[in-house]
Amino acid sequence: MSIHIQNISKSFTSFKREAGLKGAFQSFINRKYETFHALQNINLDVDSGEIVGILGENGAGKTTLIKLMVGLLYPTDGSIHIDGYTPWKRKNEFLKQISVVMGQKNQLWWDIPASESFLLNQKIYEIPQAEYKKTLEELVQLLNVEDKLNVQVRRLSLGERMKMEIIAALLHKPKFILLDEPTIGLDVISQSKIREFIKFYNEEHNSTFLLTSHYMNDIQALCDRVFVIHKGHGLYDGNFNALVNKIKPQKKLIFEFPHAPAEDMIVSLQQEFEFNLIRNVVTAELPDKQLTKLLGSLFKLDDPVTFSVEELPVEDTMRTFFSNPEKFL
Amino acid sequence: MFKFLKKYSAVIKMTWIQTLEYRANLYVGLFSILSGIFIEYLIWKQIFVARGTELIRGFTLNELVAFIFLSMIVGQLKSSWVTSIEMIDAIRSGGLNKYLIRPISFYTYHLMMFIGQNSLFYMAYFTLIAAFPFIFPGLAFTTNFQVFGFLAALFLAVYLSYNMYYIMVCISFWFHEVRALVIAYNIANIILSGQIIPLRFFPEMYLKIITFTPLPFLVDFPVSIATGQLPTDMWASKFFLGFCWCLITWGIGKTLYYFGIKQYGGYGA
């Protein structure tokens, strides 16, 4: 399912008032409205089978873009075509091919077991009985929730509930799936299981995924391509690792000598490279080329007990990026 | 049509399952209407005794109690204010999203939920209605024609009432918080549609005004058919007028939704 977004803009009008009782009275008598531009001239094309991560700070416009793509909102300007459909016209044929999982909202009936909500979805999406049974079995096995199907939704843990939400969202085998913070609030194991599942499902069904997440590990594990939104503007569209390298091209080197190395050699190396030496262990954060050079020089001094070259934590890198995105692009 | 029925009958089934999940709530719901009827009976009995009269506005005590008994049941069955409050909340808090992203209609889904939630009460009330000829012999349902006429008028009242609440639901697209409006309408509706006191007890002026509104079709019309107070030769014209009100309110709701959904912000998600 291909997506074509052209010059999309969305503005909201809201009223503003000062804090306190006085402000409340003033606003009641004379309400002042202001327009907020949530998205401005966004362009994005996504091919069938891609997993694209949408990145941005809180309030950047990620969720607004998702809502426009599934037809929850009407744009102020621009157009979106998803396999020829205009989302906000909400044709049944289109709605049967999409699905949205919002980490903070649920579609399951709270007071009854999830299996009942699945049956309702079967009727809503007109899924033939045999196909429904097969898909449900497959999803339940993959997400490992066989024993939770007949438990009231409100009695499930957050992780179990999210898995059930994902099952409900995928029963009709949508071609286009939007995941808005799918791992929010989950523990590390549940996060990783959901990531594995998304990857598997995408490969198996060639479905198109759009994903927003504040957990950079989600993005790193799932998305080769990211689209960055900043203050309602599209800022970057491309490879995630390339973006990370652009922001902080350094890698981390840890090199442990068997004995204390000659001090004069270290001083001479420190004139060329920036690194630390504490108790026979060298640590450095350097760009690829420099790091290779330093590693060669260290090997000339002595064979290491152990050494490693690591990527810097992507969360830190992205935090640096979002503090001033224009600086890096 | 078959697919439509299959889809939305599943919603009714779900609401049954949910309602049965909480037995105490169901029992209390049933008990509340019975206690209301009993209180009304005691009040009117005292009024008749105090006035020392056998007739008030052409009603004997038994006729009046039978009329009010049926009015309260009809009033209860047609009132979708709880569903409306849920719908308004869905618009305010972004809960509407889950209906918009699926191939279902917000209007029909909630109509079916309302029917589903109420249908368990329907069964209990219909048992009461079935016992009516024995409790109040000769006062209601004296012919099969009246039974069918009552059922058709009840169906019309339920649908018309749902449409009227739906109009208020759609207003929340602009004003966001309109629950006070629904509650105010609900209270006014209980009195002004003849649910507690028969319409003919109201002043002439009020009766003249009310004939230009859909209110008489909500309670007075089905109950008047059941008790034989509406001559059969007037049924057709009344049904036609009631049907017109259904179309008008449906059209207003549809139009408000069409424009209102463009204002929707999908907040809370």
C-alpha cells in the first residue's frame, strides 16, 4: 500500500486564557482565539512494505500526521492519497485495509474478555470464519497470549493488553498499519517482543508500517527510514543510521592493556587523539577514521587483553539532535 | 442488508454480554423502575382520596395508574440519555477515533448499543406489559390491534428519541461540553412528554404548542394507543406525522455530523 502526501498542512484554533479565576471570568466574557499550525507543507512518499519511523519531540506534529493519514482529521490544506483513497472520505474499502494502534487508547471492550472484541471485529470487517480462526490462532501463538484470551481486559497487564490490541488491529490483515507509541509504558522484554513481532509481520505480509515512538530502540530495531518532524515542518527524510552518523559520528572504543603502557608513548598519542587512560584501560569517543587510526597505534604498543568498538547510545544522540535540529541538517 | 444486520447484531450481542457481566447493576436497574411506579401509585391514590373525587380530568384512579404505569415503561425504554453522554464523551476525549478508523457508523453502532443495553430491560418490561390485561383488566390492550399499534408506536418513539439525543451529541463537535444540555433536556422531557403526568393534565396553551413538536410521540402516542384513548381512525395520520419527525430529526443529526466531524480534533490520543 503506497502513500503519497503532498503539501499537507493542518491548523487548529483554540482559545487562550490567563491562569486563575480572573482569567476564567475574562475568558468567559471575552474569549480570545489563536491559531496553531500543527503541520505545515509536509511531503512524504512511502512505498509498499516499508517501515518508516516518524520522529519528533512532543507536540512536533507526529500524531496529527497519523490522524490525517487514517482520516480522523481533515487537513487545512494539501492532499493525501493512500492507494488512491483519500483518507478523510472514510470509504469502507479503505478502512478495511488500514489499522491503527495507539498506545494510549484502546478499542477493546474493557469489561469483557478480549476474545469477545475479536469476534465483534470479525463481524465488523466481515472476515470469513475459517480465515478468522486461522489468523487469530497465528497471532495468539506469535504473541504468546493463549491463556489470556478469556480474561477480562481490565484484569490484563499493560503488556498483555497491548498484545491484545495488536491482535484486534491485525485480525483483518490490514495492508497499512500505523503504530503510535506501541511500546509506551511496557517493560524491556515486552518492548522487544512487540518489536520482533512487528518485524516478522512486516516480512511475512509485506504490510506498510508507520511508527512513532519515543523509544529510539524501537526505531533503530524496526526502521531503516525515518521522517523527522520539527515544529510542524518536515526536517529530514532518509536513513536512520545516516542521520545518527550526521549528528554524532563518533563510536566508543575500549582498549585494555595487559600492563601499564609507556607513559611517553601515551602522551605522544594524546597529542594526536582525544582519549582517557585509567588503570590500563583506554576509552575514546571518536569518528570512524580517527578511531581506526588510534586502534592501529594502540595495537603497535601492545596486544590488548580485550577491546571493543561500540555505537554510542542512540537515545543520547537523538536528545542532542532534538535540542537544536537545524544545527545538524 | 444481511451484512449490515450481521455486523450490527454483533454489537447488540456484545452489550448483552457486557450487561450480564454485572448482575447487581441489572437487578438494581429493574428494581428502580418498579419502585418508581409504586411511588406514583401511592401519590395519585392520596390525591384521589384527598379530593374525594372519582375522576380527575376524565381519568379514574385505575385508568390513571395504568396510563402512568405504561408511560413510565415507555419513557424508560426510549430514553437513550446514558448512551448520549457516552457519545459526547467520545467526541470530547477522542474516543470517537476508534469508530472512525473502522468500517462502522458511529450513529448505528451506538443505536445498537442502546438497543442491546435496553433489550434485557425490554424483556422484563414486556413481562409486566403482558400481565397488564390481568392487573388492569379492560384498561389497556383490549384488542390485538392495540398491541401491534403500541409496539409500532413504541418502535417509533425509541427511534425518534434516539435521533433527538443524537442532535445534541453532534452539537458537542462545536461546544465540546454539552452534557448539561442533555441532562436539562432529559429532565424537561420526562415532564413535558407526559411520562409522569398525562399531557391532557397540562394547560390548553401548552397542549397547543406541543402539537408542533415531536414530544407527544415519545410517550403519549404509544400509551394512548395501548389504552384506547386515541381513536383508531387517527392512527394513520399520527403515524405519518411521527414518521416525518423521525426523518426530520435524522436529517438534522446527519447534517450536523457531516459538518461537525470536520471540526473534530481527535484529542486525547
